[in-house]
Amino acid sequence: MNSPLPPTSLPAISPSTRRLLPWLVAVAFFMESLDTTILNTAVPAISAALRVGPLSMKAVLASYTLALAVFIPISGWVADRFGTRRVFSAAIGLFTLGSLLCGLSTNIHLLVACRVLQGMGGSMMVPVGRLTLVRAFEKSELIRQMSFVSIPSLVAPMLGPVAGGLIVGYLHWRVIFFLNIPVGLLGLVMVYLHLPDFREEHTHPLDAVGLILFGSGVALLSYVLEVFGEHTLGAGEITGMLVISLVLILGYWLHARSIAYPLLDLTLFRIRTFRASVSGSFFTRLGIGGVPFLLPLLYQVGLGYSAVQSGMLIMPQAVASMSMKAVMPKVLARLGYRNVLVSNTVIIGCLLLLFATIGLHTPVWMIVLLAFLYGGFTSLQYTSMNTLVYSDTTEEQTSAASSIASTMQQMSVSFGVACAGLATAFFLPHEEHASNVSMIHGLHKALIALGLMTIVSTLVFRSLRKDDGQAVSHPKVFHP
């Protein structure tokens, strides 16, 4: 067993800070979440402006994901060592600077390098922001706060395609990156005024060997997932990189078991609620992570809607996500985490199966209703999984728990998009001029596959007990 670190120094938190802190973290989450989705729509315009093929733009998207995967694991240690205020402000500063340089880039190589800089900032914003909330609020308050700051991660993928299309259509693709600059500067001021500075009195040494093993393994695995299905690399090359990435990750697992302070503290998986939350979140996102990729294809390629119309059909998800904010604490307190996660995961899977019934003659109001229901239940799912992580962890374990949860979440997003891509490639017709009816049928099959995968992931949450999570859902349990 590792000896616990000395207690975290807790600065006094003013009432104004308690009110503004969730907003500050939510804005940072929104910046990070919006970045990729808004960029996807602009890929053709950027590739034409930089005089490269659209497939070459995959490196611009993948470089950001790779930076997230590599640097998220050290976010907890960096925050403990240098303090949440300094690290969070540095993260926003790096992200803002990277955005400015991306907007000024004149070739794809510079753009890729600047995206890596953006990713370094983004990798610290989400886990350090979540860690700050965990340390600033009582466990019994976490559901409300986490439900609020999780809204941006649900809203951004819905606003991104619409915003990207409008910017490219009426302004310039560089504006996509320049939008982050005023938001980032405002965020830096807000951090200076209102972010508490949590830090550990003493920190253990950084696991440099673990960072190299895990970071390179996850980065290579993420890259394999990004390029899987393309024709730029052969099956042998893909297989070789996949094997190397798995060997590196296995090497990290063996290394982590042999030292006192590993990069990611895998002993946290001995905690039942932590294990169920992190692993359940991972497998659930394998099914639902690719939905933002499939629905625009269904609406635009299959049904013939424009990019803006497609985005408007997805917007009800955001409305439902915000509407659920007020009722989530009551639902979890009344039903308990086990009942909510088991039933809610099945409901989400069934909603994906219903999306697979949308066709050319489906009325718009039916699509809107499905989107609204899906947004509400996914919002409840994300908040439940994100708060259960901290139910039975101690104060000394919060930074390690935040790093693992954020790392697994980022990996699951990449895996989820990969699953959607594989399902789509398997079911969609390969003819260049396939009819929209054939496209719809192929997308339906892909949605059915993801829906069934989501329902199966319910098995992970069945390991929970009826009273698990009461530290964050029942104030009386946390305060006897």
C-alpha cells in the first residue's frame, strides 16, 4: 500500500468564488469540447486554402487528440506540484496561444505543430478543472456542480457543426481559431480573480518512465484508431503499430505495479465504485461516442438536409441536457446510482435503436423528440458516471482519480469514433454513387450495432450495490 500524501492545503473560498467557479470551469470545458467539432466542418475549406488533400487534414485532427492522450496522465501530478490556479491558467494560456498560432498558420506542418500546443493546454483544462471542483465543494454538492459543467461537453458537439458551417460560409476558416482568443483572455482574468489555489504540501517524484511507456503507447494507439480504415497504410503496418502500442501499454502496467508512485495509480481500481464508474464510462462511450459522427451523416447524406439544418435537428439534445440539470440530484438521491446507471444505459441503447428507424418519411417532430430524449438521458448518464468516480476516494486520491478518469474518457471518445467508423465502413455501400436509400439502410445498421453495444455495457454497472454513491447523492450520509 502506498503511504498517503500529506493533506492538501485548502484556501478559504469566498461565496462569490463558489458561485463563479463552476462557470469558469464550464467555459474552459466548452472551449476544449467545441474545438474539434467546429473544425470538422471546416476541413474542406482549410485543405483547399493550404493546398493539401482533405485526407491530409486528418493529421490536424489527430495531432490534437494525440496531445490530449499523452499529457492528460500528468495533469494531476502537475496540479499537486504547482497548484491548480497556476496550472489552470497556464492551460488556458497555452490553448489560447495555440489557437492564435493555428489561425495564423500558412501551411499544414505549422498547423499540426500548433494543434499539438493546443492539445497540451486542453489536456490540463478538463482534469484540473474537475479536480478544482472536487476540492472546492463537498461530495454532497458534486452532482449539481458536475451536472452543470458537463453541459458544455454535450452542447459543444451539437453547436460545432452549425457554427463551423456558418463561419466557413460567411466569414473565414481562420475565425474558427480566433474565436478562442477573447474567451481565453477572459478566462485568464477570471482564473486570477476567482480560482482557488489547491496544492499538496509535498509531492512524490514524477514517474518519467511511466510517462514514456504510457504516453507513447496511448499516442500510438490513438493514431492507429485515427487512420484505421484509410488506404494510406497497409494492413501489416497497422497491425505492427497496434502490437507495439499494446506492448507499451502492457509494459506500463507491469512497471506501475513495481513502483510506489506510478503515473496512474491503478490501485484505485480496487475501489468498487471507482472501477464501475471508469470502466462503465469507457464501455458506454464505445457505443454512444460515435453518435455525433453518425447522425449528421444520416441527416445530410441520407435524408438530404443541409449542414445547418442537420445541426438544428441535433440542437434539442442541448436543450434537454440543460433541462436535466435541476432534476439530476433528486433522481440520483431517490433511485440511487445503481438503478439509474443500469436502467439509463439500457434506455440510451434503445433510443439508438429508435434512431435507426428514421427514414425519408419520418416527420421532423419525431426526430426532434428523439433528439430531446437522447440529450436528457445522456446528460444524466455522463453526470452520474463523472460524480461516482469520487464517491469513495479520499482527499489524497482526488488528483489521481481525476487523471485516470480523464485519460480513460479521452481514450473512450477516440475508441467510440473508431467503432462508429468501423460500423459505418462495414455497413455502408461501397459504390461511389449509391442511392440515399442504401445510405440510410447502412447507417441504420451501424446505429443498431452501437445501440446493442451500449445495452451490453450495462453489465458493468450491475456490480454496483444499492447504496453505492450515497456520499455524493445523500448529504446526510456525508454529514452524519
